[in-house]
Amino acid sequence: MTPGTGPRDPEELDTAAARVGAEISSATTLGPVHLTVADLERSLGYYGRAVGLEVLEHGGARASLGAGGLELVILVEDPGARPARGSTGLYHFALLLPRRRELAAWLAHAARDRVPLVGLSDHFVSEALYLSDPDQHGIEIYWDRPREHWEGQIAARMTTLPLDVDDLLGELDAQAAEPFDGLPAGTVMGQVHLKVADVPDAVTFYRVGLGFGLMAMLGRQAAFLAAGGYHHHIGANSWESAGAGPPPAGAAALRQATIVLPDATERDRALDRLAALGHAPRDDAPDPVVVDPSGNALALRLA
């Protein structure tokens, strides 16, 4: 990758030590992201061949993809949709692999099968690879270092360093030439990083409303929030979107992300906090959908 090309790494910052604890349940996780794409067959080819997701369901203009039977991405076709630029929306979604060796195998596949990357980074808390789909939706594939390596140090230590590619590929030995069989069972949606119009407004919504803990913040430029002391489930930045509005109709953009709560009591608590801030949910079946101040929609699903 040529320096200065491609999107900025999402953790390319020196974070401020501004941790604030979470009210949301520590059992909160993330579910599938829903994306608009211009050409569903083209996207299915990319997500299967390049990313390594399997098709779980496919009918008409909609397809569900995942790994190990777990749904991770839902694609909805809008023919002719154009990439959303200069607006709020998705910065990237991040697929968390269970083990470092599996990240190494994915990187070997990318090199062997000529999958273009836009970044390779060591964030202290994790090692991460970045790519962009045909509609310019950002994707991160990563693994976490053991929690004892970074717990309590997120605000002070999370950063961006060059990835030691040789050390990572050293996990594979002679197995680097093995055929790529897709992302492994146990892959989950680890993070969703959003483009927002105003970071402090986003922090109020995600911290005070939804109840995520504020793990790290870079002034008014970026914030990282999480449940259960994780380094971050939600990222929000305004690097490309300060003061911007949501994507226009007909854009290839984020339709919604999914927050998975452990039970109805926890979901009701989150909805009550959001209502107190003036963010009433849409009664979308099967899950209520809330919209952040930048127009990013989130479904609140029960585990």
C-alpha cells in the first residue's frame, strides 16, 4: 500500500485517557450489518471469493452471508446505487477472527489471490487488515490480542503501528499454500465504525442513551465506545463527515447495524434512556430501530 492512499486507519490517533463506564449490559454484542449494494451478484462474488463469507440465504434482491452459520452481513440490491461520499454512514464494519493463525491464513489468501488491501495495522489491542468492497463499504478483518495484554490500557495505548507481516505469516509455516476455505466458524461482528457529523453528539447518543462505556476519545474527531470493558464495539469519527448529512436516496450505504442485547429488560432500559434524550425508536419488525444524530440506524435485537 502506498502511504497516503486509501481510507485512514480507524485507530490512527493518540487517544485521550477519558474512559467512562458503561450502563449497558456487559453481555451486549453486535449483530449483522445491512448494506445497500449496486449489483448483488457482483457483491456475492466479492464477499465469497475475497472476504470468505458463505451465503446463508439468497432470494430476489436480498442475500444473507455469514461464517459457521452465523449471520454477519445482509446485502440488499438497489441497481445503480453509487458509493456514498461526503456523508455520514459506515466507515467500516469489523469481522473478528478467533485466533491469530486464522488472520495469518486470511492474509496469505489475500496475497495469493490478489485481494487488494487498503491498510495493515497493529493497534496494540489487535492486529487488523483493511479492505473495501466494490461499493466502497469499508471492511476490517482482525484478531484481538489476549485481554490481559490491553485491559486498562486502551485510552493510553490504542494506536496505529505498521503491522509486522512477516511475524504474522510466521504463524503458518508450510500451511500458507493451503487453499482458502473461507472465514472460520467463530467469526463474529466485532466492531462497527461510523462516520458521524459531530463526535460529541454521537458520544451523548451512544454513551448516555444506549449506555456504552466511553473507552477513548480524540477531541472532537473520534471516539471509541464499548460494553463490558472491550476496547470498542462502536467507533465514531468525523474525519470525512464533519457537519455532513446522511447518504442520499439511491446511495450504496449502511442501511442499519445491529446491537444484540441479552434480554428484554436490558433493551427496555436502553430504549428508556434513548427516549429521555428524544430518540424514540421506529417500530420496525422484528426489532425496534433507533437512529443516531447523524442518521445511522441501529436495530436493537435480543440474543
